[in-house]
Amino acid sequence: MKGDKIYNRLSVLREERGLSRKELADKVGVNFQTIGYLERGEYNPSLDLALDLCAVFGLPVELVFSRQPLRPLSEELHTLKQTP
């Protein structure tokens, strides 16, 4: 599976919180260009970076990153609400 694309919600989450790429990059200790590469799917994060990004947003990794295309968060939350 090495080299498989990792999908993410970084741009949506970043914009929702009013963060620039530079602000998010500063929070996790990377260059702002790295955030752009991640958002465009041109680069897969290391496990450490993925966990650091999730910590910034206060979300579990499976809501931020996936090996399959992600559904909109509103659909995810609706599904979670209906699961007992």
C-alpha cells in the first residue's frame, strides 16, 4: 500500500477555523508549503504529522484522513448520530 493516496479534510477544517496555511504550519512545525501539498493530495503525512494535525483540530484521525475519498462531514456526523 506504500504510495497510496491519503485523502484528507485539512482545507475544510483549516478554513472553518479561520486559519491560514502558515498559521496551521506554525502550529505543527512544518513549512506552510507542506500544508498546501497535503491539502492538494500531493504529499502523504508522516504518522507524527497526521496526529499533530488532528490534535490541532481536536478530532480523531479517521475524521481527518482516509485511504478512501471522504464524505462531507455533515454526512459523517449524521451517520454517527444514527448509530446506537
